[in-house]
Amino acid sequence: MIRSALFILALSATTAHAAGNAATGASVFQRCAICHSNAKGGPALIGPNLFGIVGRKAGSFPGFFYSPAMKNAGFVWTNAKLDAYLTSPPQIVPGNKMTFGGISNPTQRADLIAYLNTLK
């Protein structure tokens, strides 16, 4: 019984961690803001606007010139896909023109993804 309680406690702590902190993620987004806007109706910059990225088909922001690799990626940006991509963009979309190397810290990625989820 104690083992079960500890397992449930550990699982809930992991789930809470995976959810991320959107307020902290806004600070992490500053790294992205060099190339990406995040305002509703905002323009593409060096990279596409990230407002509404969660749930959007990869390579589909209107008016942005995507690499063929991203245009043909064939997936929708989910939290899991964003986590994988933000870990190592070249591994998820080989041939993508984004030169960002990724975010190795899982807490920062979770926080950033939580923030991106607020952009609706």
C-alpha cells in the first residue's frame, strides 16, 4: 500500500513537471523572439509567427517561405511533437532551415510549451 502511494505521488509530480509553467516559459520564449513573433495577426520574421502554433500543421503559416523539409513534414504541432522538436530540431525535421540547436533542459522546454499553449 505504501509502495502504491509512493508510485502515485511520483507519477503526479512527473505530470505536474511535464505541464510546465507558462509564466516562466514567457521568459524562455525571449530566445525565440529573435526570429519569431508571437502576437495574434503578427508577421513572420526570420521564422514564422508562433501564435496558435499548438494544433497547427507544420509548415503552414501563411506567407512564410518554409524549407521543403518543413513544408512536407506532415504532422501537427502537439505538445509531444514540440518537445521533441525543441530538443533537437534537425533530428525531427532533417533539412529544416532553422539553425537553432535546441533546448536541452526539459524544464525549460516544458515551460516554453506551456507558454506556447497560451497563444490562442
